Amino acid sequence: MSQPQTTIAREVELSGRGLFTGFPVRVRFRPAPPESGITFVRSDQGEPVRIAARIENLSRRARRTSLKNGTVTIETVEHCLASLAALGIDNVEVELDNAELPSGDGSCLLFVEALQAAGIVPQEAERRYFRISEPVRVAEGDAELVAWPRNDDRLDIYYELDYGSGSPLGRQTYRFVVEPDGFIREIAPARTFVLEEEARQLQAAGLGRHVTYQDLLVIGPQGPIENRYRFSDECVRHKIMDLIGDLMLTGGFVCGRVFARRSGHHLNHELVRRLLEQQLRQEAAARRSGQPPLDIHAVQRILPHRYPMLLVDRVVELDGDRRAVGIKNVTINEPFFQGHYPRRPIMPGVLIIEAMAQLGGLLLSQKLEHTGKVAVLLSLENVKFRRPVVPGDQLVLEAQTIRVKSRTGEVFCQARVASELAAEATIRFMLVDAEPG
């Protein structure tokens, strides 16, 4: 059964200090439209800097997950992402006025309580899941992660935390199937932990100097120093929290089973990359195998466009009237390159939008009641360009139906080159009678 996408019902604000930097920060969660995903916004810059929660925006840091756009970074996003994942929030803007999200007490409770206060509302778009389709393993020394499929839309994590007989933590194991109530009760209260020796090393390096023993769990030979555990296995529960947050860097809700042993953020990120690579390989294989759902002749039978304005070479995936994936091969012979930056050819952005709109029209044409009708562009919303498209690129177009009425249709479209987003837009059409052939 499909699930609708969600966002928060109203804006909500929280504040605190970053765990590593100690910077004071104010965070505002804002509702966001369907298909926009999770976006962090640094409002303290001259112009607000937006950073999508995707693995391609990862900034390499020790002991945390951070994102960057150029020279602007956002530190320690994993607890916020875990909260959004577990509460099932697809689309939200997270605006902050400094470089690091607040740590609260080292758990997720600060974020969970704010998001619950904001309320969660459904949207008119179908949720995107990232389904693990075949086993994947990543390892580094004694640490490993193994992921494999599960026959539903849930994420099942089994974590083994064991640093050996000399560790004050002891061996801890925990299994958790991600769902909101269980997360709030069993995972969200689990706090960041660090061994006493590691804490000294971090503070000597200038990190976390403001942190006290009450701000997180510092583990000495006899257990927490000037603190106490909330759960006897609090540390392994926190590790599961971090993994849930890191997996959101796939850009969707991961469905499958994951076994983790001694994994940290670096290995979590490697698993995300391997899962995305697997997805790209499978999509490429599907495009290469067999007759495409709509070849160029089928496309021409549906669309009234012809050279040089026909911008969809073929449709390689077609899921009824819900989703379509098409291809536009961009060559130096395109007529628009003769006059559009001819010394350094760039495909005009309006033509990328036109290509996405044509695929949207092809998708809407799949509805039986629209036989004999043509989708005519009515309006564009949330148009964004992310990277230039140049000769030699293959533009992979994707259209997803948001809603269709008797005379109008609305689709969300994206264009990618390899795994990089080139453009996106929400496109509305009028559905009109086709001219007689």
C-alpha cells in the first residue's frame, strides 16, 4: 500500500549549542512542498546557502556527519536526519544561523519534541522508498555493514557493539525495526557517548571544550563519569540512531535489513554510496535490456513535436500512469548550440524544462481517459537548475504524477546527468483535444 509524502504543519524553532564547535545556533523547521526532500539552509550567509541532505554533499569529518556547499558547511546533521526518518517526514527545510546543529543532551529528543509540536501532515504525492534489492557488504578492519532486501517498506537494523574485552562498554546488541512510537521510546533518548581518553583527545584538538559530563556520556573504567545510563545498552541504541540518520543520505526512506558491527559514520557513508551505485547499475541494465517501453516511433505517435523540438529520444521505464523515465542524448549537433554559448556550448535551461515537460506529457498520456488528448504546458513551479548540461551528456529525465483531473494534470520532473541533479520543476498541464492528424 502506497504512503503519501509528508511535511510539518507549521514552523517550529529550537536553539542550543553545537557539540563540536560550541557555537550558539537557532534552528527553524519550515514546511516544504512535495518532492523537495530535506534541505538545510544556512541563513547567516550573505545569500542563504541551501544544502540538500544527499551523500554527494557530504563533507568528510571525524565522528560526525556534515554537509557542504562550496565553503559553507553544516555540522552534525545525523540526529536531526534520524528524527525526520523515524517520524516519517519527507519534505522539510531546516534553517540555521550557524555552522552546527544544536546537540541538546546528545540524543534526538530535542528534534523529536520540536517536530511533534509542529505536527505532521500528508501531501499529495507518493512517498519515495529506497528499496535494497540485493545484498551489499562494506567493511573496514573489524567493522562491517551488511544490507539485504526485506519484503516490505520498513528498515530492520541489528547492531552488535563490541570493542573487545578491554573496553568499559562490554558487548551490546540490539535489534530495531524503525517506526515512530518505538523510536521515540527506545532510540531517541540514547545519548552520544565517548570514552574518557577520546574525550581528552578531542578537547586537546579544540573540539567540544564547552561540554560537561552532563552534556553527553563520557565513559570511564567504571562507567559514565558524573552521569548514569538511561538504558543498560544505551550506547548500541545510539549507534542505531546514527545509522538511521546516515541512511537518509540516499535521498529516501531505506527499506531492507542491515546488520552492523562496530560501524561508525565513515562506514555508514560507504554503505550509502554502494547502495546508490547498485541502484545506478540496475537502472542502466534495465535501459540496455530489451525493447524500451516507448521507442522514438512510439514517442512520435503520442507527442506532436518533431525535430528540432522533439527532446525525448525514448522512454526506458514506464510504471503505468505514475512514473516515467526517459532519455535525451545531448550531442554537439543540436541546433541550439550554434548560437547558445558556441565557444563553450551549454544546453539552454528552457529546453531542459521542455524535455521534462514532454516526458510529463508522455506520462499523462498513459491514462486511458486521456486517449485523444494532448498535454499542453500551463504553468511551472519551483524551477531549479543545479548543473550545466553540455555536449556528450546523457540527460536522464524522470516524471512522477502528482495529480490528474479531467482537464488538468500535474507532475514533478527531474533531469539528471549520471547521479547529479541538473534541473527540477513541478509542471502543470492542460489536457486538450488533439488536432486531427
